[in-house]
Amino acid sequence: MRMPSVYEATESGLPPMRQYMRDLRERRRFIWHLARTDLKSKNYGTVIGQSWIILDPLLSAGVYFFFRSVVKSAGTGATRSLILSHLIWGVFFFTFTQSSLNYGARSLVAGRGLILNASFPRAVLPLVAIVKAILDFLPTLLIYGVFHAILGQPFGLSLLGLLLVIPLLTIFNMGVIFIMATANVFFRDTANFLPYLTRLWLYMTPVLYSIREIPANLKVYLRWNPLYPFFGALEQIFRAQWPSTGYLLGAAAWAAGFFVVGALIFLAKEREFAVRL
């Protein structure tokens, strides 16, 4: 018989981590099924619902390509294909982060009933959010593979670099989720501001343009964007180049930093969630 967890006051404000991690592992199937159930409730179980996961970012990429062509000619042939390819994978990967934030920021408030009526590690709910974002993201990778081939982009061993960048981006997204989920409990308008914040973040990230197109005087500032090294590495990968050590180390540093800080903030405030909700 499993003994119930008892949360006692601690000097650091953090729960006993060994027991906490054990409780999370025991609930991994619950996390998976809750994520799938939430997605199905949003028409994920229908053809239209599943198609929209791919169509939405694809249409966005098409709109951005149209506006980019109006402002500056996209050229013809290989240049045009390269720009369109960059826009498609850029929007797909940015949407992964955006979906993580949208799901994560509302995860605790949406799970208010569970928090008030059940005893479990509250990190379960942000983990459900990242699983949902991953399930949305994976089909877009397959679709982009088709576009990559149609647009005549190079294939090479550099694509194995995705096995490094995607996990790092997932860890980064998880850290941001911890921060935003906690903030939304204490400041309920946080989720309402997210669309504006993510739109601004989109323009500051090499999604609608390549890193090579950034003027030197702006690149100095844009380098401080946490997503900059991720998209720099992705740009090299999809151009059949192995991602540079600088980009990989930068991505790893941002991922580790946000994850550790986010987790500490979340765990330190976890016991106040029920009162604030």
C-alpha cells in the first residue's frame, strides 16, 4: 500500500526532491493519458483537428512569405526555395515553443480542480503541457521533411543534429513553462499577454529572416535572444552543415539555465498554488 505524501515546511521551501521525483515517475502514465485526453477534447481525434495542427503554421508561413515578397523580392529558383524552406521550418519550430507557452501558462489554472481535490506533485500539470506541445510538434517534422525534399534542399548527416537541438529546445521550453505557469497563478493576466509577447518574440527570432540577413549592428542585440542559438543551429542543419559548437553550447546554456531557474521557482511556490487558485 502506497503511503500518502505529506508536505511539511522546509527551510528552503523546496519539497524533498528524491520523493518528489519518485512520485513524478509513478505518474508518467497518468501524464501521458491526460495529455492525450486534453488534445482529443480539442478535436485532436478528428481529421480536421489533426490537420489544423499542420495547416495553421503552414498558412502562417505562407502569409509571412507573401509579405516578405512584397517588402523585398524573394528572387527565383534556388533562392526562392531556400527562403520558403526557412520560413516553413522556422514557423514549425517557433510554434513548438509558442504552443508550449500557451499550454503551460494555463496548465495550473486549468487544473484547478485537480489541485484542490487531489494530492500529487504539481509539476505533473506543466509536464502534461510539454507532452501536448510535443505531440503537436512531431507531425510537423514529418511534413517539413516532405517540403524539404520538394523544395530541393540538401539532405545530409547534419540532420542528425536535430537529435541534439530538439531535446535542448524541449528542456528550454519546459523551463519557460515552469516560469509562466507559476506567474499565471499569481498574476492572472499573464496568459492574456502571451499572444503579444510571443508575437514580439517571433520578430526578434530568426524565423522570418535568416541569421545571414541580420545587420551587424542589430546582431549584437539579437544574440541575447534565448532562441537565437537554437535557430542558428537549425539554420546550419537544414543547409547540410553540422551546427557550430558555439550555437550548441549557447543553446545548452539557455536550456539548462531556464530549466533550473524555472524548476526552482515552481517548486518553491508549489505549496501556495492551492491558496492562490
